[in-house]
Amino acid sequence: MDPKNWNTWNVRSVLSHVLLPEAFGIALGVKSYSTGRCLREALIGRKGKGDEVVVPGPRSYDGTYTSLVLTWQDVKIRVETAVRGREWFALVTPLQNQIKTASLTIEAGVLWGRDGWGRADENGLSVQNNGGSIAVVTSGTRLYEPVVEASGPYMLVSLDEPVCMTTDATRLDRVADIIAENKAAFLATRTAANAEQQEVYDAMQICMAWDTIYDPFKDRIISPVSRIWSCDWGGWVLFDWDTYFAAWIAGLENKELAYANARAITDEITEKGFIPNMATATGFKSRDRSQPPVGSLTVRALCDMFEETVLAEELFDALLSWNRWWPENRDQDGYLCWGSNPYEPITGCKYETLPINTRFASALESGLDNSPMYKDIPYDPEVCRMQMADVGLMSFYITDCRELAELAKRIGRDAVIDELLARAERYAEKLKTLWCKDTGLFLNKRLDNGEFQHRYSPTHFYPLLAKAATEEQARRMIDEHFFNPDEFWGEWILPSIARNDEEYPLQNYWKGRIWAPMNFLVYLGLCNYNLPDARKALVEKSEALLLKEWREYGHVHENYNADTGEGCGIGNSDAFYHWGGLLGLISALEQKQK
């Protein structure tokens, strides 16, 4: 990713193209004559009545080629852009129009409060600051209408024919050719690299590329979970395991972006020394709670991908601090429990007070916000912990200790290896006490009364990730639960709560819907055992789930219906959420191991 060129850096619209470092922006839009309204910003996956529908097309990470199709108020256009050197080119092709032909709006200015000015005249648009200047010219019929929803200099061009735009006036007549050439070059590279799994790689890469933005607050490139989430949170929002997994996905094709995301979330480490559940552009962080510790697992995977240790060397101290934080704050009777510690508000965000030091806040730390597993579990505000030994958390933590010990070995931090392995062994022994021979599964256990809990989720397979199960135990887990149609088996897998749970029919968020990170973590666990039947099934069914919505709508969903495989139809499943691509990463990793 080149942070010194044109790309779709502006989080607020996929129709906005920005030149860095100058922060010169060119924003495209549509003026509708059936309503008189203008569409000035567009995002992928909006679901409101009358909202735009954006189908993302092939695009490069570096912005040298981008494409999408937008439909809004009976207007349908294809937008393609290209970059050559420091010059920008765009072609907008009308595919469907209104009775009175709609118009294309073209705005230009300087973003993020940077110095500069813009103007419009008969020649086009120009923007300038101390860093330089650009001039935007266009083909087509210019319209001069005073009532346009624009906040700065703009041009209005009829969409009665394709419209070409560029910052290089000498090549206005070559815009279509340049875009076609850049497109061909990009597609040829992708086909050559990933021909056998083209659709899977496309879904992952296109979602990651469109979800990648520039953060003007900290001058960095990041991939928030989605643009919609980021706009709702003041510019960007990073979640713990979401962002580490984004780094893993990006690592398939873009080392710089992978490292940037791993750094970004690790850099949000709190004053108490842990990676927060979430951090936002406003300065708010969930300083009461963390989220699943998958940082060391991800960094180790990236080090393996690129056969180097530079990322481990850079992030090791923060990951070690985080690792030490868990037993200091979440240990009870030798088990690990989810929790939430009160603190004095810093930003005034309501989430600094409303859910703090409660059972719900501790469920948020798990990442499984409304999981039925936690519904009736008591919470002790004196110790700030849910009163349940959690199989998932203990499996995460054991894995984190071992992965971090391996990184320590690689970068010469030998002094902490024994410390890490000792903790891994200690918690592995405690995790083994959660094995229930009657049910053939590791079970969560209430710590106030010692009772095993029988609400099952894919987290009960995570001991495979921690290598805590024997081969016999692993086979029982798979035969009696993974392949059990009353629990997890079916056309679409893995539901986030067992199918026979009373709340499964709700199919609402973690109440039964399928989440890509669960499939991914179970897959990594299966790779540690001789379980080829389950592994093959999870690979094939995960890929099928990803491609179903991708082929129909160009969507990569936050979560999916476990009965129908659909992502749409519910408000709390973002349609373009990059960790949905983990369903494809499973296939990609499996293919690399063949």
C-alpha cells in the first residue's frame, strides 16, 4: 500500500478518491431529477429504504484499478478508476437512467482540515496547497445548476453518455484506454497467482481492499471492520481479534497491509498493558476489558508467511504484556474467566459507564456478545469476573503462551520462554479438568457451584487449538458433536450455538448464526489432529458459505443464517465485514498445505 498516491482512502465514501499526502480529494456523486436529491457519499452494504446499492468489483490494493456498480433511485452507473504515476483517471458509464437524465456530480477539495483551497471554472476544477496542485477535467456535457448538494467547488455533467475524468488534461481522450489497460494488467496478475481459487481470493481481497482507509488521526493505513461501522464511530473503529484476523487475511497478498493492521491494533494497548476489545478515532477504548488473545497466533503466522521475524521483534513486548495481564486479572481458582474492570471515564462515551463491571461487559470481552452460553451465569463485581471457567478463553490463552514462546525463541528472548511455557502447562492441566467423559466434550464450569454447563458452541472445540485433547477425546468431540445434526452438523456450519439450544431459532447475532472466526479457529484446531473427515467438511462448507452471498450480491458478511446460509435479512449482519473472508482463508491455507 502506497500512502503517497491516489486511492479510496476516505472512509466516508467509496466514490471518494484521495491523493496522499496532500489530502486532495475528488468525490463523485449523482443528482437525481426524480427527487431533486444528490447522492454525495456511497458505502457498500447499506440497507435502509432508498439507500444506494453498491456492488464492489475487481480492484487492486494500491488503487491502480478500482471498479464498482452503483444503483440509486433508478440510476445505475459503473465507476472505474485508474492511476498512472501521480495522475488519476476515471470513467463513469451509465447503465440505467431516469426519465430526465441524471447528472454526475464531481467535487474537489482538501480533506481532514488540511491547508488548501479549491475552485471551479470553465476549464474544470483545481485544488492547491503548499504541497502542490491538481486540475480535474472532464468530458461530456457540463451543466450549470445552482442547486446542488455540494459543500465546495463542483462540476455537474450529464449522464447521457459515458463520462471521462482525469487530472492529466493531455490524456483526457485516452482515459478509457488507460483504465482498460490497468484493468487487464491487474486481472492478469491475479489469474496467474490464484487461478484455482479465484473466486475465494477475489472475495477476500476485494473486501479487504475496499475496507482499507487512511486514518488522518494517526497518519496510518488501517482496515477497520467496515466503513459503515467506522462512520458510526467517528472515523474508524478497530476491534481486537477482528483486526488481527484482518492482518492474517491481508497477508495472503499484501505484506505491508498485513503488518500495518497487526501494528495498528497492538499499538492501541491500554495503560494497563492489554489490547482492548475496541478502540475508536475519538480516543475511546474499552479500558475495562480485552478480547480473545489471538495476537501472538497471528504474528507467528505472518512471520511464517514471510519467513522473517521483524514483526515479532516489533510487537513482542506488547504481546508479552498482554499475555501477563490475563492471569493477573482473569484467574480464579486456577481457571480463566471473562471479566470487566471499572475505570474512570476518559472520553465521556456512554460505553465507559453503562456496561462496565457487569456480566454483559464480560460477555463482550469474549467477543460473543449475546451468546446464550453466558445468559444465566452469575457475575461477581467484587472480583470483576463472570463466575465461569471458560473453555474458549483457556484454549486461547494456552495457545497464546505457546505461540509467544515460539516467537521468543526466534528473536532471542530466551529469558521469558520458560515463564510462558510454564503458564501454558499450568492452564493446560486445568483445562483437562473440564473434560466431561459423559458428554465427550470439554465443558464450561460454574465456579460458584462447580456445575458443568450444557449450552454448546464452537468454542467447545477450541481445546483442539490448544492441543489439550487426546486423540481419543478429539475423535469423540467430532463424532458425537461436530457431526451431530442436532448440534453443529448441517448444510451450513458451524452455528454459534448448538441447533438444539432453545435460543438457536432466534438466529440473532451469536444466538445461532454462523461466524467466520469460529469456523477458522476450529479449522486451525482440526489441523492439530488426524481428523481428515471433519477438516475436509469444514473447508468445503466454509467456502460454499462465503461464495453463496458473494456470487449473488458481492457481499462478505459479518455473520450468516445457519439454516439458509444467507447473510442478508437481518440488521446486525454487516454486508461487507472483512472477517467474513476467514471462510475463504480456511480454503487458502488448506490448499497451501497440499
